[in-house]
Amino acid sequence: MSKEDPKYKSALQEQDGIEPPKVLSDVSAKSIKAKRQKQPSITDLVNGITNGDITALSRAITLVESTNPNHNKKANEVITACLPYANKSVRIGITGVPGVGKSTFIEAFGSHLTDLGKKIAVLAVDPSSTLSKGSILGDKTRMEDLVKNQNAFIRPSPSGNSLGGVARKTRETIILCEAAGFDTIMIETVGVGQSETAVHSMVDFFLLLKLAGAGDELQGIKRGIIEMADAIVINKADGDNLRAAKSAKVEFNRALHLYPEKDSGWSPKVSLCSALKQTGIAEVWELITEYLNTTKANNYFEHNRHNQNKFWLLQTIEERLKSNFYNSEKIKKELENQLALVEAGKTTPFVAAEYLLSL
Amino acid sequence: MSKEDPKYKSALQEQDGIEPPKVLSDVSAKSIKAKRQKQPSITDLVNGITNGDITALSRAITLVESTNPNHNKKANEVITACLPYANKSVRIGITGVPGVGKSTFIEAFGSHLTDLGKKIAVLAVDPSSTLSKGSILGDKTRMEDLVKNQNAFIRPSPSGNSLGGVARKTRETIILCEAAGFDTIMIETVGVGQSETAVHSMVDFFLLLKLAGAGDELQGIKRGIIEMADAIVINKADGDNLRAAKSAKVEFNRALHLYPEKDSGWSPKVSLCSALKQTGIAEVWELITEYLNTTKANNYFEHNRHNQNKFWLLQTIEERLKSNFYNSEKIKKELENQLALVEAGKTTPFVAAEYLLSL
């Protein structure tokens, strides 16, 4: 290093007598190079996933969840290559308010399925969650047995600010899990907000977990959750609770009958279980099997998956059209002006909209 | 007229010996010219409207409802000029399933208001209606007294294929009616589909008409109508029906209490009336007056109108962004291709959406 070098002329760059620590930098360089070499290629990832390699699967999901556009490009290629191996599964949405026992239910239900020889993946959609805040499924200790189970794969909700983003990541993760040989995908969501609708539009079967006597039947009707459910499973139907659970079953059955027949040709069922005592769990799977037989026989199963694909395609377009428009600097500025003019009664919302669209 | 004229060379244009009927054509020409001269200018229309001239008002509304872009341009100018005279009114949305007695109620309620010295305009939002099919309010004979009433103006639902278009026309008509001095605007809609949500977002007060014992309480909860209502008025509460109506009032009051408090600070009320026997009608107006006092005192009234303007601005932009995108010939063609690729499992909905957006 020479002081005569023109790049050292600035006083801010005065490094006279300072040598970079040679040894350390060699070590760092080697380590970085080694890491770079370890980054698997698209082919490696696809081969790994389709061979059921969990490390490859996890890495591909990390690419899907990344906010780096290069990662997303790579993820898209991996997913596209995995598509022919996907779709051979059943996707089950599970919702219920906090406290209903979703984790315990998934633990019991998932173990039952792996006992039957199935490979299960448990995903989640919870846009409010971040790693720091602690999300549903984030605390894997709530599913002790399942975590240790070789035939179960658990992945917490991807973080993200928009439901659209979180839902997209989960939907792409489903494809990767299916390509990795998981034949039963469970997608958990919390019983609040729009995330239930998003999960409903990515699953074959939608299961609503309830408690007896929680008095939130009206909430379920109001928010359209009961309308979406293919089954209502009343959890904690044990001990002193059993009687109340049985009478809740009658009530929910009555409520379900007030809805018109579903396009699926399936009449939603109500059943009881105790995830803790592990009773009624096999019945839930029997019920889902019956649903699959019905909807595969009448072609609703395929029809529904096609409609869901179309929905996600159009949904993605519409979200992007909006975000492209509103994120333009020109529009951001003029939207405020036009809103002010509308509020001052100087223009109508429709004329203002036309003006903004003409920019 | 000469046969030598080149434009008469075609046999199809053989007019040898035929003279146009001179007298008739002169008469027609004069009539057409006269009509053209009668087409009022923007200033004429605005002056007419703000002087309460019903002919000018009707003509301006016809411009609003026209599908001719030149008419719409003229309409926009008239509306903008009318804006300073508008907004001084109360806008009341009225909904209820067919058979609940909406026309009879509006007849009785409207007559009561004009007796109080008010000037009322009755509009409608019904995207399913066309002039030929017969719409709500289309059959004015159902409002015999109101039609003859000097202080009432009744306009059927504009026709249109999209709710967005119909709602926009009605919303612009509100402004014109207000500028013409109508201080109470009622907007009727049928109790089906999304039109109720559209009407709710253009009014100050939303009134749900009900019948006792119709058993559609759950429907109202499901579709979110009860949640939107500022008052539930149980009609046909007379004779043998009175007892059932009173018990329905108790039930609806109970249902309303299950909802969280509204932003307006107003607790929705349930009242009984018989539009036919003209009982309970004054009470409905008292209730609305109480609502106006509450929401003007706590500034919700103004706040809500501002929010509605913002909603319509954004709504119009988003509808147009979508229609511009999907109506492009390029997209129409490629959307089909991409959907086919998605269904064949060759691409994902998200990659397909990105491709379409990049075109």
C-alpha cells in the first residue's frame, strides 16, 4: 500500500502505517467462499425436495419467504419445477379462536395421521405474527410429539405486513411440501380477521374448532366462518364439559341446516373431540375421508382447486394494480390534493378519480 | 337531383323520379333545429336546478344517466357547479326484502315529511332493473300520493349492468337533487346482494324494514345488514300482526345488543309501524332526528360524509384500474392462456400474474 496512490490522498482515508489484518481476512474470504459454494443450485433444491430431503425443502421455503427479489426469482423457478410433483395431497384448513386448543388438536390429529402412515406438513397463516412477537406455531414446544416425528414437518407462519404476502408465501410453501412427499397439509389460522377467508381459499377442507358454551355462535355466523366450514369440531368434549358439548353439537347442527346446500354437495358435519384425552380424533379423519370420497366422485375437488388457482391469479393481479398505482410518487402527492378538494366540496369523488387516473 | 351525379350510379341508389317530400322534411328540419336550440347550456341547467326547476333537474339527471361520453362530460360540469349548493340535506337509505312494503312505507313516510314542510327526493339503487323489466320505483303508481306531491321528486333506479355504474349515477343524482332544494333524500334498495352495501356507503342513516315472523333474522345477520342498520322498523305492525311484531321487536333489540358500539356513538333502535294504517310513521322521523342530533353533536355526521367521499374516490379508481387491465385485448387473450397453463400445472397463479402484469 503506497501513500502515493491517488485514492489515499484524502485525509479521511489516512491509513499510514495501518495494514489490514492479513490472516483474519484470508479466513473470512475462505469462509465466505465456502458459504457461497454451499448455496445449492435450483437443480439441487428440486432434486432434494423431490427426494424428500427436509434440508432442501427448508432452504427452498426460506427463499420463498425472503424479501430479496433474487431469492424470489430463484424460488419461482424451484416452485415451477416442483409443480409436476405437487397437487397429490389433501389440504386442510384449521381455524378457531385463541384458547380453543388448536395446537393440542393438531398434535393429536397429526400423530393419528402419521400412525396411519401419512406424511403431514403443518403450516400457518398469521399476518400479525413476526418471529419476535411469537406466532402461532412459532412456539413448537406446544407440539412436542409432532416436532420429533419423522413424518411431520412444521413451519411457522411467514412474517409479513400484508395478508396477501403472507398468504402467497404459504400457498407456495404448500406446493414445495407436496413435492417433498407430504400428503396431508394442515394450514392453521387464528379465528380473527380476513386470514380465515385466505386460508379457506387455499384448502380442500375447512375445519372450524369450537368450544361448548363459548357463546360466540353469532360471531361465527356474522363473520361468515360457519358458512365456510365443512366440519365444526367441538373440542374439550370431556369430563364435566361433555354434556355442554353434546348440546352445542345439536345447536350447531341446527345452525348449519339454515344455510343453503354447498356447491360441494357436502353437508357440513358437527363432531366432538377431546384433543387432550385423544378421543374423537379418528372420527375427524373419517369425516374428512368421507368428504374426499364425495367431492372426488362429483368432481368438486378438482373444480375447487381450479377455481382457487383462478382466484389467486386474479387476486394477485388486482393487488399489484392497486399497489403500483398508489405507490407512484405522483399519485401519492396528487391523491392528497384531490381528497382535499373533494372534502372542500370543489370536486366530486368521481371527477377526482378520473383526474388521478389520467395522470 | 341529377342522374349524372356520381353518387347515384349504384342501382341500389336508383331514385329516378323520386323527390324527397319537401314539406315534411322542412317540418322535420325545423323541429330538429328547435329541439337542438332547446338543449339547455350548462349555465341554464345549473341556474334551473338551483332555482328548484324540476325540468332542469330531470334533464341534468338524464345527462348523468346517459351512456354518451359527451353527456357525461356535460353532467360532470353541471354537478361540479352544483356542489356548493349540495350537502345541505339528510340522506336516508331504506332497504328490505321484496314484500316488506317499501313503497307503501316510503309513500307514508314521504307524505309525513312533506307535511312537516320538507322537500323530499326518492331515488333507488337496483342494478338488476332496466326500464323494460320494471324496477323498484319504476312503477310510480305504487306511490300515488307522493307522485302528485309538489314537494316530492321520484326517480327510478338508473339502468346499468354494474353496481358501480348504477351507484355512481345515483350518488351524482343526490347532489343534483340537493342543489335543487330537496332536503331529505331517500334511497331505496332491494334487500339482496351488494347494493345494500353501496347504498349504506352513500347515506347518513340506514333503515332496515322488516316483517314480524318472517324468520329471516339469521339472513340479516349473515349478510351483515343488521350490522349496518341504524334502525330496524318492523312494518305491518297492525291487527293480528301486532303481537308478533312486538315480540319481534324484543328479539331484534336483543340481536342488536350483541354488536359492538358503532363509531357513530348511536345505538340502533327498533320501532314498529304500519305504513298502510299510517301508524308509527312520525316515530321513525323522531328517531332519525335524534340520530342527526347525536351525530352532528359528536361530529360523526361530517366525518362519515368525508369517509364516504374517500371511499367513492378509491372505489372508482380501483374499479377503473381493473376494467382498464382486463379489457385490454392483449390481456384478454393472454389471461386465457395463462389460466390454461395454471390448470395444467405448468405455472403458478403468482408467476402467471406477474407475467400478465409485465405485458
